[in-house]
Amino acid sequence: MSQHLRSSMKSGIAKFGTRLVLVIAIGATIGCDRVTKQAAATRLAGMPRQSFIGDTIRLEYVENTGAFLGLGADWPLAVRTALFGIGNVLLLLLMSVMALRRRWPASALIGMSLFVAGGSSNLIDRLTRGSVIDFMNVGFGPLRTGIFNVADMAIMLGAGLLILASYRADGDARTENSS
């Protein structure tokens, strides 16, 4: 077997392994979000807010028809459908295609997978329910987050990893250009 063929096979196996890990991460993220939203719907809906650890963590069932922190919840249904439904599908598809076609570092691929998984799970809610189930709030005293869910955490973590990977890539490019 030639060196080139062995190298090509190793590269193909590594690429398959990476994609398999990413698909598993996407599935696990969506699954975790779906399970926690179902638990929130059955255990928190219609109940008063629950507080834990000196009011640091609050659990409260909310159906969010808007986007991040309820942005656009009062917009007409057609506008919300176009932006939060169709726009979301197009954005997630574009990001997935970019991730598959470009040679991104592992941290960027993981970030993209988390972002796409969170966005997809919230999109499932929008398409099936017309709203997204949110149920967690974290903070100290008056400094608090908005109410969010596991998919929102995946989106934020994914975006952070993408920004970090981009920052690292820019730093690497500057180092190469100065050498």
C-alpha cells in the first residue's frame, strides 16, 4: 500500500470520526433540551416560581413567542414566522454548509455544532408550538439573566467557541505574516 493511500485513508477515518462526534454532540444537545423542556412543561407549568440556593437559581415556566429575551414577541405573526422560522432555517443551513466545506479547527466545529443544535431545538418548538419553552433564570439580587433554556445555553456556548476560534485564527494569521 502506498504512503499516499495510507495517508488518505487515515485522513478519511479521522474526518469520519470527527463528524460522528459532532453528530452525537448535536443529538445529545437536542435530546437534553427536549427532555428538560418536557419536564418544565409537566412540572412547572401553572406553578409559582421556584427558588433555589438563596434565590440564585429560579425555575419558572414561560412560553416565549419572541426571540432572545422575548425580542419581537409583540410583532405580527407573519413577521415572527418569517424571521424566527424561515430566517432561522436558512441561517442554520448556511452555517452547517460552511462548517462542512471549510477546514475549521475542532473548537470552531464544536461551537458550530452547539449553535446549530440549540437553534434547531428552539426551531422545533417554534414550528410545533408557536413558542419556545423557557424555564431557567440565574442571578444575584437585582443582577439576573433573562429566562432561558438548555438550547439557549448551547447557542451561547457555541457562539463563544466560534468567537474564540476566530480570535485564535486571527492571532495565528498575524503571527505567520510577521514571520
